[in-house]
Amino acid sequence: SVTLPKPAFRRVITIANQKGGVGKTTTTVNLASALALQGLTVLVVDLDPQGNASTALGVVHTSGTPSSYELLIGEVKAVDAVQTSPHSERLLCIPATIDLAGAEIELVSMVARENRLKGALNDKVLAELDVDFVLIDCPPSLGLLTVNAMVAAKEVLIPIQCEYYALEGVGQLLRNIELVQAHLNPDLHVSTVLLTMYDGRTKLADQVAEEVRKHFGDTVLRAVIPRSVKVSEAPGYGMTVLDYDPGSRGAMSYLDAGRELAGRSVTTTTQEQ
Ligand code: ADP
Ligand code: MG
């Protein structure tokens, strides 16, 4: 397949939306897989105690496995928590175990509680891991785990489900992003919006897509992820849809989204081959 150009600098992207079930995890693992298939090295950081991203990437995440929990509390270094997905040597994952479930509360009393992930994944660490992209999968809340993800990243990617109430809660998410930007991470911005679970047979899906594009403009990727059974089946096999059924519409749409996302990183300083 096509090889994407390496980004001019490492891109750290937080996948956030405090609504559950909008496709955060699905988007994280499938975009990561798409970028890896196209020649880039990607680290997925699973910050949801449910560990669904870890499951989909086929990495070990039983309780006690070095994970994002130990990383946040400073018990392990990133390099000691990273696993390689069995499906691609360019696809790395710091898993989440159930041990992360208490972290939201444990973090409250910790020094620099909002900056712990940033510290663990600083530029030097990412250079050593030699990754082009870091994608952070957030839990469905705006608590300290999500704040840590927003401090560690420059970009936020918001998946929006093409359903009723799609934009519900997005205003609150944007206000939280502004707060983090004002107080903790001036570089943070919403770089990308991705429409997910699009059902072309319904008028509603088109109306939602139109409303989201009006609201977010060019931030919205042209690629739209269709609602597809293959996409929802893949994690059950410890796979992304790109491994499970590479020819499916779901796989193709995530490949397109990955290409578009990577294309946006090409700056004027990047030399043409
Ligand atoms: P979140 O991480 O935001 O809670 P998930 O990515 O876990 O959301 O998705 C919620 C549910 O929807 C999961 O069961 C997932 O398999 C399913 N799903 C996500 N994207 C699609 C899609 N494009 N087509 C069909 N099912 C999907
Ligand atoms: Mg999730």
C-alpha cells in the first residue's frame, strides 16, 4: 500500500468525547492501524479502565501488567509498559488494566496531577520510542484521566456519532478544552472531527453530518466512517477492522481518514521527494 510521509514532528492526539459509545475507541485503534499499515509508527495509549483499545489491539492487559496506570503513578517508564500489537510491528500500545479504575481518585492527591502523562511521555521518551503518532484513547468522562490526556497532547480529535443528540455535550467538551488551554496547555486545539457510524440510508445521518460540518468547518475530515457490522465484530477477534476485513467499507474509510489526517501534518518545511 501507499507509504505516508513521516510528519515533520511527532503528533500527539487525544481522542475525546465524554459521551460513551460514540466511537472513540474504535476510531483510536482503527486510525492507528491505518497509519501503521501506511508506514508510520503509532503508539496507542489506552486511558480507559475498560481496556477496550488494548483488547482490539490484541495486547496483554490483565491486572498487574505494566500499563497506563503504573505510568501515571510513576511506577514504570513508558518503554517498560509498551507492547507491540501482534498484527503490526509499527503498532505499539500502552495498555489499560482494571487497575486504572481507581486512578481518577488516586491522582487527586498527587503532585502535578494534571501533568503526569505529559511527564511520562515527554519529547525525549517519544523520540526514544521513535513513534510518528501517539493516539490517546480517553474514558467517557472529563475527569483527571481525560485532563492528563489533554495536557499530554497538542491535538484533540472528536469523534461524533451521526445520530440524534450528536452535538449534545460537545459544548461542554469544548469549554473543557478551552480551560485546559488557558491554564495547563496553551498548544491544545481541536484539530480534527470525525463523523462515525454514518448510515447513508437515513436522512438523519446527512442532517447531522451537515450540522457538524457547519459548526466545525474544515476541521471535519472528508472521510466518514459508515455504520458497519465488520467494524463492531473486529474487536471480538482481538483485531482492528483493517486486519479483520481489509476490503470492507469500514476498513477503507479508516484508511481514508488516516491518509487525510496524516496529510494535514505535511508542512511547508517538508521536502518533496
Ligand atoms: P466509545 O469508545 O466512544 O465508548 P466505541 O468505539 O467503544 O465507543 O463504540 C461503541 C460501540 O459501537 C462498540 O460496540 C463498537 O463496536 C460500535 N461501533 C463503533 N463504530 C462503529 C461503526 N462504524 N459501525 C458499527 N459499530 C460501531
Ligand atoms: Mg471507549
